Amino acid sequence: MFDAFERVQTSLIGKMIPHRVPLGLLLLSREQLTVEQLRTALAAQRSAGHGRLGEWLVSLGFVTEEKITAALARQWSCPVLRSSQRIVRASRCPQIPVTLLEHFAIMPVDYVAASSTLHVAFSDGIDHGLLYAIERMTGSRVLACLAQASFVRETLRNLLRQRSEYEVAFEGPADTAECSRIVRSYSVRLSATEVRLAGCGPFVWVRLFRPVRPPMDLLFHTHNAGSSISDMPIRSSSDGKTPLAPH
């Protein structure tokens, strides 16, 4: 798994694809914002040192959250999920760790079993690296849309109360040897037949497949890791999937 972890570590450095048109300019071009309002919001953002421009525009009362979401959807060329639309039960969707749903502020929206297509709603921009990771881990085709941030937060509150027993998160393991030990220990304990892994922002997502029961997800938050996770001495196939011999 050495080469696979090396690729995952490299992917953690990547950033989201930059927008073609900045949000403020897009709102100005549609006459939904004035130059003075934009300057005020940018000044408030710089002074506070945190928060996205859209959040500041809404909090200052210059633009509605609905217009921010519509503008983001135009930036990313994707549809908008209306808050009145019915959301499919999470239990019907492929398993996605709620730790990732919470961190990236996304939620599963719908799943079409006939075509193995999963629809996921983002509350800000579209993270294509995360979409790719979900596709690889679940074997589903994943399509993205935008939804109002408040709607996503409210929906996630219910999901977070149902944190799965098939998910374990590790906050900043001491070193890569410890990560390796954890993965091997769980693999043996669960009689895992296959291991997949993918980079998701500051996380390395490891999925252990096992007979009969749902897979187990291990999430390593690497932001404080003392050494490169690529040093983990585990063999892997070239596609990041590691078949394991029966234990």
C-alpha cells in the first residue's frame, strides 16, 4: 500500500478548482449587489480574518442566501436543490462517513439503484476530489448540486445524531507506523477481504470490505501528523484497492 498512500498524500495538497468568475463580480454583473456593498463585505471579511464572502454578504443583509446559492450554482455549472424538495433517507444511499459529511458540509440527496447514481448536495463550492473519492469507495456514479447552507446544516443535524457504528475517526495519529498498525489490526479483526483508500481534504479515508456485513470506514485526520503518510509500509495494487488474503 506504499504507492497508494503516496498518491493519497499528494492528493491532499490539491485545492478546489478556482471559480471562473469571482462571486462578488458575478453578483455585480446581475445587479444583485452594489460596488459599495461588495467593498463593505470584503472589508468586514478582511477585518475578521475568517468566513466566506457569501456568508458576509448574507450576514450584512446585502444579499439573500437563496441568491448566493444560485450564484454559486452558476459558477460551478450545476443545478440547485430547493429546500422544499424531498430528501431520500440516508439509509437508502451508499455508506458515506458522517465525519466527511460534517467536515465538507455536504449531504446525500437521492440514490438511483438501477443506475448506481448518487446525488450529493454541497453548500459552497464543488470539491471534485471528494466526488472522486466517494465514487471510488462506493462504486457509484456521483452527481453534485448546490443547496442553501442553512438547509444543509439543518439536514446534517439529524444525520450526525446517527453516527454509524461502521465508522471510526482518528485525530492526528502520532506517526505513519501507528496508522499502519491500526489499519492492519482492523483488517485482521474484521477478516477484511479488500482495502480501499482515498484522500479527502485533510483526511485519508480507508474502507475495509468484509463478508456479509457493511464495510468499516477508518478516517485519519492528518493535519497534525508528524510524518508523511506515504511512509506506511503496506502493499497495494496500482488502483488503490488492496485485496487481502483470508485470515
